Amino acid sequence: MEISNGGIDNTGSIITIKGMLSLLMQSVDDEKNEKKVISLAMGDPTVHSCFHTTHVATEAVAEALLSEKFNGYAPTAGLPLTRRAIAEYLSRDLPYKLTPNDVFVTSGCTQAIDVAMALLSRPGANILLPRPGFPIYELSAAFRHIEVRHFDLLPDKGWEVDLDDIESLADQNTVALVIINPGNPCGNVYSYQHLQKIAETANKLKTLVIADEVYGHLVFGDKLFVPMGVFGSTVPILTLGSLSKRWIVPGWRLGWFVTTDPCGMFRKPKVVERMKKYFDILGGPATFIQLKLNLSLLDDIIDDIDFCFKLAKEESVIILPGTAVGLKNWLRVTFAVDPYSLEECLDRIKSFYQRHAKQLQRY
């Protein structure tokens, strides 16, 4: 559990993923190290030729551009046909039907996050964020003068939400509870039963849930993805998502902000008008895993940040320190790279580890 003051003054102290990656890239010693830089830190599979989106998607975009029907300004909430398509897509997994009016199209999920923060901000407001989590929430909240309160995810329970922690943090000024499922950065997938408990807790605390589902349906094995909107009758849900992950097109910057709320709280005239006006300001969208680091086994490594900077300098391998996502002395690794690069990366990490291992561990 952790509480940090909201406000513009603390934005400089917030570590973002891209900011950390920039610093790590600067630490790569190009003059002494001829190895090609390989990054396991940023989840962008498009930089590797083995990952492609479906031809249906690229052909549809090409057709739209060539038609010359989509060269003008779009309505600020998104094209009607786009809003309808997103509503129909999300409704497949819900016990009720969404309408195009429930959907607002954004420039990626990051903008959807900022929209949520802007619409919820008010004097004295606080928001409950998961730790570890996605740093953009904290940064956006700081710019909106929203106090951030972190609740813990429990590693021994598959990174489930600490519901007792949430109840101890919330008060009458809590405007929302953020749930990231499937999890970023931990890769956890919550069960129906756990999501139901989260919804019931939020209802008890009289706060809405922001459901970040940008990794929706990217699950493996016997895990099933259950959208938080299934529990929209229990508590109002704002569902955020995008094309980026599932369709491997992060550069297309198309996301959504959806009111999955069959009880109609978000359909009140004043709420609807506030959302519409804020999207008018935005101008409309474009038309067309984790490891635990055992420092006791290593010499001259202070913490996860020290580990990552030395690894970048000595081996030209970029891994994100857990501190960047709120979990000190862990490492955040993405496997969205081609098999050859992944194998090469693991060999370099092994060499680095052996070089820095305490004498006892080398024999």
C-alpha cells in the first residue's frame, strides 16, 4: 500500500518505460562492444520480421486509403462505422449489447487512459492503481492533479488484487479503481471469480472500475479471458483497449474508450455532454513476463537498475528494470522477438550472470 500526492510538481519523479529505455540505450558502449543491441524490454513485435498482422487488416486499410473517402476530418468521437464495429466486437463476450453511442475512438489506449483521467479529475480526487502496473496511469494522474494510491498485486496468488488493500485505501474521494487484465507487466489473467470479487468490492466502495484490456484475448494454455464488462450490472465499467497488441499494429494508434454500463450511469445527460465536449478538444482519431532478481548471487550489482544498465553496457541487451513498473529488484522481459534474437539474448544474459556471479557460485 502506498499513497503519493497528486499534482504537477511530482511528474518529474515518475519513471516511464520509454524514459528508462532511452537511458538504457544511452548506456550501451558502442565503441567497446560490437554486439548488436537486442531489446527484451519493449513489447513491440513489429521490429522483428517474423511477426505480421493479418493481410485482411492491411488490405482493408489500403482499400480505405485508395477510396479517397477517408481523407477528411472524422467526427471527434470516431467514425460511426468504427464505433459500431467496436461495439459489436466487444459485445460478443458480454451478457448485454453495447451500442455505438457507448464507444469513443481514441489515438491508441494511451489517449484513452488520459481521457479517463481528465474526465474523472476534480479537487481532492484520488485513484487506486495496481503495483506493479503501467506507469502512464501515474503520470497522467499527476498532470490532472489526482492523488495516486497504490494497491498491491499478490505474486504468491498469481498477481491477484489485494482486495483488503483496496478497502483500506479507498475513501469518499476515490474516483476509480484501475484493473489491468490480462496483466501488464506480470502477464497474469484473472479468473471470473476474482473479477467478480473486484466488482463487488468496487460496488461496496461506490467507485467505478477502469478496465484496461489492451491485451484482451492474448492468453495461453487453459486460461480464459473474461472482460470486466461482464460485471457492468454490478458496478459501472470504463473499458479501455486498442488494436495494438492483438493485431500487432501499435503504430496504427487506434484505441477505444467504452462505457460498459448497462445500468446507464454514463448515459446521464450531463455525463454524456462532458464526454462529448472533451472529445471535441481532442479533435478525433486518425481515419484510416516477469523474473525475480536474486542479488545475493551477484557481485557488484546494487539493484535492478544497476543490473540493467551494466547488462546494456557489457552485452548490448536491453531489459526493463522492475522499478519502472513499481516493483524493485524484479526484471520485466518481453518475448516478442524472433527466436534467433531471443536465444542470442539469453546466451548473453547467461554470460553476464556468470561474469558477475559471486565466487562461490562459479564452481
